[in-house]
Amino acid sequence: MLHALVTLAAAEEEAAENPLVPAVYDLVWSFVCFVIILFVFWRVVLPRMQKLLDARAAAIEGNIEKADQAQKQAEAALEQYTAQLAEARVQAGEIREAAREDGKKIVAEAKDAAVAEAARVTAHAQAQIEAERQTALVSLRSEVGSLALDLAGGVIGEKLRDDRAAQGVVDRFLAELETEKAPN
């Protein structure tokens, strides 16, 4: 019986010291440490972590907004550039058209000036020719008259006077010759 009692006491002691179940003091101290670590984590680490995450989220949102603004500015600049390019093309077309018109005007003015100059030169030449013709005609009349009087004097044998009546006869004779030549 004693043996049975010792065996039974040993069995109870073995049952109480199960290696898988920790002792009560271990459980209490583990729980106290867990609560302290949880409190420190909850009060110190978690707020810092939250601040860090909030700062990163704000930075990301700010960068996204900056990227959107930059994209809007780039689109606005592209639209402005496109508008300026279209305006420059229109202005270039207007300048080309104005240059063509100016070129046509210059050519027309040059033609008009050349025609006017040619007309002036022609009129001057005509006037000069007419003046020379009149001079030659007057000279010819006086010489023909002198020659006719000398010839008539030679035929008659006397020297005829060079007076107005003789000059009138010579002029009338030349006028008759000119009227005969004019219809042909």
C-alpha cells in the first residue's frame, strides 16, 4: 500500500507538471510583458507609423497633383504653340500674298514707267525730227530759190534780183510740188 501511495503521489505530481502547460507564474509574467509591449506599441510605434504613412500618402497625392498640373500646363502650352503656329502660317500666307501684290505693282509701275519713258523719248525724237525737217526745208527752200534765180539768171543772161517776188514764186512752186507728193 505504501507502494501504491507513493505511486499515486508520483502520478499526481507528474500530472501537475505537464511540460506542455506552462506554470501559472509564467503565464502571469508573460501576460504582464505582453500588456507592456502592447501599450508601448500602441502609444509610441503605431502613431509614428501612422504619421509616416500619412506623410507618404500626402507626398504621393501632392506628386500626383503636381503631375496633373504639369500635364495641364503642357497641354495648355501645346495648344498655345499650335495656335501660334497656325497664326504664324496665316501671317506667312498674308506676307507672301502681299509680296506678290507688291511685285505685281512694281512690275506694273516699271512697265508704265517704261511705256511713259518710251513715249517721251518717241515724242522728243518726233519733235527733233520735225524740227530738223523744218530746218532742212527752210534751208532747202532758200538754197533752191537761190539756185533757181542763179539758173534763171544764167539762162536769161542777166543777174536776177533776190527779192520777195522771186522768193514768193519759188515758195509757190515748192508748195505745188508738196501737194502733188502728198496723195501718193
